[in-house]
Amino acid sequence: MNSGSTPSEQRERNRALYAAYLEACNEHDFTRMQSFYTPVLVVNDVPMPATDVTAQFAPVVAAFPDWRWEVKHLVVDDDYLSLHFRVTGTHRGSFQGIEATDRPVAVSQFTLYQVQGDKFTHVWDLADMGEVLRQISSTGAL
């Protein structure tokens, strides 16, 4: 936590930081997204260059051009942000070998971020991409 601010001020700064990041995510602005990361971001306990982190989003938004994260719950505790999202999109391009189906998808995602200053240093993330595949497969339905 920033020693020059109250816990309440720090929580509000972290909420504002996340709101700006979410806007970049939902606009699929990878360059702006990357500006929120330290040069090496630890993702699910694996250090990754920030460029590799943002590159992971490209195949998803290519297949689901309307991919969006909607925050359902956000908890800020010191330098940690815990989020529950509803993630939605429409399958309009090839994804993991499945050609476009125009099917909508909706899944839950849970993410924990650690913040240092105005950058994310660590991210622990769980998104049910198996459920996305089920929803776009021939047997999947919402």
C-alpha cells in the first residue's frame, strides 16, 4: 500500500485503476492493456513478458469480436483486487479448431490481481474455456 494515503484512498485508486484497465480490455486495446502491467507479469505463478500476456487475448477476440468482461463483484483489499466476471461474446471466427458458429457464449471468470503503484505485478486467473468450447460445439447450448 502507498504509505502516503489512507486505506480508503488506496482502495479508490485501485478501483479507478481497474476501471481504466477494464475499459482497455473491453475495447480490445492491447497496447493500452499492456501499459497496466509490469514488464514481467507473474500469471498463475509463471513470470511472463507483458507482450506475451496481451498476445494471449488476440485469438480470443479474433474469434469473438464482441468479447466483453462485465464485473459482477470487485473486492479491494490493500494491494489486491479480486474479481468475478461474466464474460460474453459471439463466436464469429475460428477458435481452437472450431469454425464460426455465430453462437453466443457466457462464462464466469475469477481473477485476483496484485497491484504495486499503478501496475499489476501478479495475476491469478480462472476462466472456464472448456465451457466456451462446449457452448460453441455442436452439442453446446446456453
